[in-house]
Amino acid sequence: MCDIKIYKTNVPNHNVASSIRETIQGNFPECTLFFDLEDRDKVLKIVNETADIREPEILNIIRNSGYSIEPLP
């Protein structure tokens, strides 16, 4: 089972994105994260090849870091 989620964020730069990526992957090593900060929506894509993504917990990590995140359709 593969689960993929795509979000709009306001992550401002690659240093912040890298820090968020490290935190999430430290808690959820089965997830792979990709930021596209060149996109106007500062897109975050999360992929889990083996299970469902634990979305509420991941969203809380980003929000607790002071950034907004919302699902993209």
C-alpha cells in the first residue's frame, strides 16, 4: 500500500524545510518528504510506501513549528 499526501505550506526557505523534514523523518522514518519551495504554494509532498500516513501528527509538527499547512486537492 502506498499513501501520498500533498499540501500547501508557507515554509519560507530550504533551511526551514530541511529542519521540518528531519523532525518528521525522525518520528516517521517510513515517510519520504519533498518540498517544492519554488511553487507558489510551497508544496510539501509526503510519501509512505508501506502504510497510511499519520496525517494529524505530521500536521501538528508543522503547525507547532509555526507554519501553516493545508491539503491540496
